[in-house]
Amino acid sequence: MPEVIFNGPEGRLEGRYQPGKEPNAPIAIVLHPHPQFGGTMNNQIVYNLFYMFAERGFSVLRFNSRGVGRSQGVFDHGIGELSDAAAALDWLQIINRESRGCWIAGFSFGAWIGMQLLMRRPEVEGFISVSPPENLYDFSFLAPCPSSGLIIHGDKDRVAPPQSVQKLVDKLKTQKGITIEQQIVEGANHFYEGKIDELTTACAEYLDRRRQEIADGGGR
């Protein structure tokens, strides 16, 4: 798993990149939780999602946003972090010009950033949003959400309470042309203590199913 350094809007960004074996491998980017609360690309959920994609032949990138680890810059309350994510996806696409699919995954703050990035990238065919904190951030930009995806969260989450996530899901499910799947991990708090394997399995099963649907000619 090569360490990579690429240019972001405010300087160098560090990441970990696993290239796919096929020249037209699909690509995926995984976004970490809030940097001011210890969120980095080495978060266990981010790490597991990274390998979930890698094991399925994706060229996949996780990276530290500005001011985290060896990435240059300072925290910018989401605005700069979105720019970092866009730069990371640009880098990933440049070195995978023949890629035949693009996915975005994010956890907590990273889910918020990821869904904003989704709005700017019509080529994205799917997303995985883990515990999106609808109660803490404005998700009204999803009007409409351009891609189908999975929203997964725990029923014991106090950071992103189930009723708040449900509001987001209900809003997105009214939109036509996409399918939003919701899954609830029973007994899971925001950090999925004792439930990370269950979370990863659910995400992997969703990804496998969606990719098969896309291969069969549907499932956008």
C-alpha cells in the first residue's frame, strides 16, 4: 500500500493508495471523520472501508485533509476540506484515466464532505455514507441527490442520533431516479465499538449488490 503525496489547494496532502490490478479498475475515495476530534485516514472505519474497496479490485485512496498528519494547511470548517477531497479525487482520476466507475465513502464529518463532493461529480455511480451527522451540518445541498447510495448508522448513536439520520433518509427517498438504501446497525454507537466488523460486512454486501446491478444494466 504505497504512501502518496499529492498537491491540494493549500499545499501537500498525504494519503495511502492501493492501485487496482486492471487498467480500467473502478476508483473509490474514503473520507475521514472530523479532524478536530481525532479524525484521520487511519480511523478504523476508514481503514476497513479502504480495504473493502481494495479487495474488490478498486483503485482506492484515503488521505488526511489539511492540517492532519503530514498534510499541509489548517482546518477550515468543511469548506477547505471539500476542496481537499475534490483535489484528491482529481488526482485519483488522473492516474486512472481508463477507470469504469467511481464511488465515494465517508464516515461522520467525512460523510458530509463526501455527499457535497457527490453533488459536484456527476460521474459518481454510488456512495456509502456512514453515520451522516444531519443534526450538526446542513445537508440541504442534496437537492436533488445525483446518485443512489447507502446510508448506514447505529441505533445507539448520540452524535448523529437515529431520528436525525432518519430525517435525511426520508428527504432523499422522496427523490425520483435514485434509490437510497438505509441500514441500521443494532446496538452500535457513533464509533461502532464492537460493531465495526458488522458495519464493514453490511457495506461490502451493499457494494457487491449495487455493482452487480450496474453490471446488469441498471442500479444507477
